[in-house]
Amino acid sequence: MLFDHGSVVQFGRVYKFRFLDPNQEERLRGGRRDSLRGHESYMERSTTYASYGRGSDAILPAVLEFREETEDAFLRAVISQLDPSSLQFKLAPTYTLYMSARFRASTHYRSELTPDERATKLTEVLAKVSAMVQDVIQTRRHDANSLAFWMANASEYLHFLKQDRHISPYSVLAQDILAESVQTAFRYLVECVQGELVNSISLFLEDRDDANEEEGTTAEILCILSILVADISFPSLQILSILGNTMALLRRCRVNAALTIQLFSQLFHYINMSVFNRVVTNGPVNYCSRWVTW
């Protein structure tokens, strides 16, 4: 995503940030600096980032400055109080938090700090951010939309921290928390979708008069019907509808392919397990049980 000088980035309905190009800002250095709600994002053109070798490192050539006294309010706005449905770009929290980490790692944040003090503060804020992500996942464990949203952002943020050779050594604790958060969100999301599938699967093997009507219908048509028809009567259509909606949710939240494949592997196994158990017995005994990929 590329920003022009003066572009305004909005998170939700309230919080906005302005992007400043250093080439343009250099000409206005003597004038006033635009700010919006106390937070300002701008491109860095200092020796600090020149020494990082932008051409070879896969890092964002930008930072997001925020005041230390507004740190808690800023993080709550980006994490705890954020409404996922209000964002068009679902990975916005990842990029926001990563650019914030880049700022805290630079000498532009409290230039009087020694390298050891700067490293300590960076480690603390990264761990704090990761803990807040973990908390919001626990709080919204029954909300599939939020779980998919934060699973995508936690996994992407974890990837950013691992790949940044300047931040990675100071984010070991944060990486551990984020990895656990991704697993937790994954498990809760699987449980949410399985909860939706239960009723449809229980009717899947029941005798129906409409069996011949459904026979011969292609999977593509079933998928289309599952989306277009609001009240689907056929259990197979209901199952397809749930799976289709789940895939749409994962794509909308930009969940990576590896997590998407693992999640659907769990769902397909759950469907097969449930149908198998109903075929071999009507009792409570499960001859096939669930398995976990983590």
C-alpha cells in the first residue's frame, strides 16, 4: 500500500493519522508540522534508517510516532476498542503496530536513551502489545468475525517481527505470546464453525423426500444457492453455506493460506467424523474423534 504526501489514514470512525513524505516535508521543515489527534506518521530519511539498507531488508520505510503519555490510549484504539467491521483494509492494525515498533526502535524516540535502555523499552512495549492482542482474542472467543480478524493480524504481526533483523532479537517474548495467540484464535474459530455445523450434520443422514431433487446438482450450483438463498432447507446446502461463509470470512480478513488450509482440514475432518459416527452407531460412543494440527 503506497501513500502520497498528506494522505490521511483512518482506523475505525474516530482515529486518523496523516502520512508525511520526507522529501516534501524537508521543504516545510521551518514551518509548522501537521498533526492529527496527537499522532503523526511520517517517512524517515535519517542516518538511522539509511544504515539499515532499505534495498536489501524487507522492512517498511516508515514509522508511526505516538507520544509516550498517550501510549495506552493509542494501543486501546488500535487493539482493544477496534471494531473489525469498520476497517476496509483488515491488516491495518498489523502495519500500524509494526510502524509504531519501528519508531520505538529508532533514535527519534527519546534520543537521550542509551542503547540498552532503548532495547529494554522496545521489549516492554512489544510484549505489552502482544498481551493486548491475546486478551482481545480471549474476550471475543465466541465472535467468529473477531477471531478471524485477530488471527490474521496476530500471524502477520508475528511474521513482521521475525523478519525484521533489528527488532527480532528484542521481541522474543512478544513472538511467543503472538504464536500462542494465533493458536488460541485458531482453536476458538474452529469451535465456532463446528457449533454452526452441528445442527446441519445431525440432519444430514435423515430420510428426505427431496433426495431426488437434490441428486445430480453440481457443487458449483449448490455453492451459489447456499449464498443466494437465505433460508436453506437442505442439510447439505446448509453445510455448504457455512463452509462458504467461513471461506469468505477468512479471505475478507486476509488470513494466510497455511492457516486457511489447516482450518478447513479441521472442519472437513469434523464433518467426516460426525457422519461416520452416525453411520456406525446411534449411541453416544465416538469411534472417531477429533484431532488437532497444532
